[in-house]
Amino acid sequence: MSKDNIRPITMEHIRHYGDIYAKAFSGEPWNDPWKPEDAVIHVRELLESKQSYGLEYVIDGEVVGFILGTSMLFHYGRTFEINDLAVDPDYQRRGIAKELLEKCLADIKAQGMAGVHLITAGEGILPEFYEKYGFKKEDEVILMGAEL
């Protein structure tokens, strides 16, 4: 694999991103029952944000993974939130997520971001994966939610 496979994300490939997202997040560790058409809406909403930034990974002309997030200004500077990092299950365990994450982190650092954060599964391989890149569990904030 090579960095030449990584390109800026584009609305042209929205259907590919939706398919990848639905496949990736319907499996382990998430097991969320995503429909591709709903995943397309999810990705489109992020892409339409003026502060969105993302990359896609292409092999033999086919999009097989992507990373997508948005930035927001806080009192201490602009931070980037990685909303999605998804690789088609047929292409997982080949270093694609690693390459996408490394390139994204380098790019947002070059853009002058003050920090980066993400939400991931609390157990399994994902926390360990992100820890390799300097992410750590936050002690000062918690994720709270309410069903409506």
C-alpha cells in the first residue's frame, strides 16, 4: 500500500462511502444495523459541513476506505473530531486504516489544529489501535446521552 492511494474525499463517491460505512459498522465491534441508504445520508451530512475534511483510500480505482471529520473552534483553538474511519471489511487488516489516520493527523497538524478527538468502542481492539497514535482516554470529560 502507498500514500499514492490516498486522495481527498469527494461528494462524487458518496454512495461508495455509504456502502463501506454500512458494511464496516454493521460488523464487529459495533454490530449496528446500518442500511446503506442511511449511511449515505450520515456521510453526506458530514461532507456538507463547511468545516469537514476527509480522505479516501483507493485500490485499483475502487474506494475501499475513508476517514472523515469536522473541526470546531474552541477558546483554546480549533480542534478536529474524527467522526468516521471505515474500511470495507474485505480490505481490513491491510494497514489501510493506519495509513488514512496517519495522513489525516499529519494534514490537520499542518492546518494548525490545536487537537483531535474521536469516540470509539470502549473495549476490544479499537482503543489499542488509537493509543498507538497518541490518543488516550479522557479523564476530564465524559460522554453523556439521553434517549428522546
